[in-house]
Amino acid sequence: MQAINTEWTTTEEEVAKKAFDIAYKREIGALIDSVRYRASSLAEIEDMWRLHDFLSVKRHEVDGRYDYRLPTLVFVFAGLVKDGWLSLNELEGLNADKIAKIAALTCM
């Protein structure tokens, strides 16, 4: 079995950064919309605490998901594609082996 090339060219780093930022903006935009909706229906203090708990969980999820370290980006991108925040097409420009690995990981 051939090893995946873990080195990143300057072009790949640019593609990766752009894709990472796109996914982040999409997810944050969706989160903001969700928070606006939830906040608009606050009626009782319990609703506010539920919103607080929701935000705490989301902060933990987002902070854990968006880790821009080159050695782990293949796994980060696989998760983002699997969760619908990014498409494989938006990773065009990465090495074919990296895209194949990302595609394979999204099926797991």
C-alpha cells in the first residue's frame, strides 16, 4: 500500500485555507441563524438556560472541529465534508491522494 503524501505545497495550503474558511463561515452562519431563532422564542428563564447550554455545546463542537494544523487537515476536511459544511469539489487543487483519503474517510 502506498503512503499518502503528508507534505503540503504552497498551492495546497492556499486551497486548504480557503476551504477551511468557507466551511467555518457556513457553520457559524447556520449557528447564528439558529441562535437568533431560539432567542426570539425565549419566554421563560429555563428557555434562556437551555440556550446557554446549547451555545456551550456548540462552542465545544466548533472549537474541536476547526483545528487548522496541516498534519490533521485531511481528517478535519473529511469531517467537514461528512457533516455537509464542505464539498469535495471545494478541495480541488489538493493532491489527488489527499482528496481520495478525504473521500474514503467520509464513508466511515
